[in-house]
Amino acid sequence: MNRIAMSAIAFDAGTQIRAAIDQQIVGEYAEAMTGGAMFPPIVLFHDGNRHYLADGFHRFMAAQRIQWREIDADVRPGTIQDALWFALGANRTNGKRLTESDKKHAIVIALKTWPDRSARELSNQIGCSHQYVSLIRDQVSSTRHLAERVAGKDGKSYPASRKSEQKPMGRPPKNARATTRTERAERWDRARQMATEGYSSRQMADAFGMTLEGLREALRQKGIDVPADRVLGKAKRHNSNRILDQMILDAEHLTADVPLIVFDDLHRDRLAEWIKSLISSRDKLSAFIRRLKERSQHGEAA
């Protein structure tokens, strides 16, 4: 690991594969850094002249926001293309997973950078289906400029997918509908997983780039139950006093265990995830406490 000057890092060289930076996460990371939290080093590729940022854009921008001059980095030899290829794979396991928009943006960048690589090779690196890569390859306006043949993972040359050039406009090709079904199946598998993990319909709609109404109708048709919606919704009246009593009890239990934590034993690669979750819970709890105080003050005034 190295300490690299922030000014020496090329973060705007086209190696960011997300559709957009999440400014809320940047803010949360910046706050955590100010509090002394340890984050995993960012990953850079050095070609002998410039350091290209390959992983850690949210961490880099958080450090930039609080005016750090240096940052911990894992520096590897390589070109800007090496950095971009690494970035395509790194975002599969980052704290903030790729959204549908992020995946499409990443595929378009990959197709323009490596037009001769197969859909399967690109999909394996990005973390999506090869059918989806083929679909995006067919949709992008620059398709006609891509290579006529692509190199497979076995090193052999194969014809590039050209659905729109092989079939006339009008009724979509038969296999195009199958590709759409495959992508939809992946999406709803992910939706089922998110539902079991406690995500609400609103959070899922944001992740998939859908309207809340559209997602809820699709979930209903697919028979996907979202338990979080029942907790957050107002369909039935809950016992607010019982819920608050349980919250207080849970909070007391949580804080009682804090002295048992041996900080030197904690896994550094999970610190960012824990900090983000705790900050989110703290913010929600702070807002809730403010509302309780307002209620208490109103009661005293009465």
C-alpha cells in the first residue's frame, strides 16, 4: 500500500463505469473519514506517467471533499485500459452495487473500448448476462462501427452479434424476445432477493430505475412479497407504544455491547459497510428523536 498525492490521481480519465456518482454516499464517507474511520485503499494503475483510478471513486471524492492531500492506494502497473477493465469487475462487489443504469453504461463503455471482445467475456467481467451485453451491442448507435468478428475467451474468432442488421425493422427477431425474458428473469430474481433482505418497494424501484407504481404492479404479477412495505405502510394501525418500547430495549441492548468490541480485531474490509449502515441508522434515529422532542414540547405547552 502506498500514500499517493490526491493531485497525482487521474480520476476523470474515463475509468468511472457508473452512470453517476452517489453524492449521499460521498457525504457519508467524508463524514466517516473525518471521524477517523479506516477505509480500504483505492486501486490505481500506473503507466509510468499517470495514476489512473480504477476502484474507489466514492472514497476518492469523499477524501477530496474534506481536502485530503494524500490517500492510501494499491498501485499496480498498467495502462488506462487495464484500469478500466479492472473497474468493470471491481464494481460487482463494492458496497454500492451496480444499478441497471450503471450496468448499461458499463456495457456501452466496454463495447466501445473493446469492440472485438465477446459478449460472454464482457458479461463475466461486468457481472451480468451475456444475452444482455448482446442486446446492448445491438441497440447502441455505434454498432455499425464495431468489429465484424469478436474474440472469444478461447482465443478463437467468432462473428459479432448483429440482430438489427440480420433482421428487417418491424417485428422483433424471435431470439430478441428470449433475451428480454432472460434479463427480466434476472431482474425479478434480484427483486426476490432484495425483498428477503428487507428492501422496500421504493428502494427497489430506485435501484431498477422504475416508477414505484410500475414496480409494485410487476411485483404483484410475479407474486413477490415485500415484507418491508407492511412495516413501513399504513394499511393497518400499529401499537406505537409497544413499538417504541421495543426500540428502546433494542437500543439499550446494542449500546450495552459496545464495550465488548475489540477494535483491533475488526475486519478492515467491512468497516466502510458497517459505518455506512450505522450512520444511516443514526440519522434516522436522530430525526425520530427530534419528532419525539417536538411532541413532548407540544404536550408541555398544552
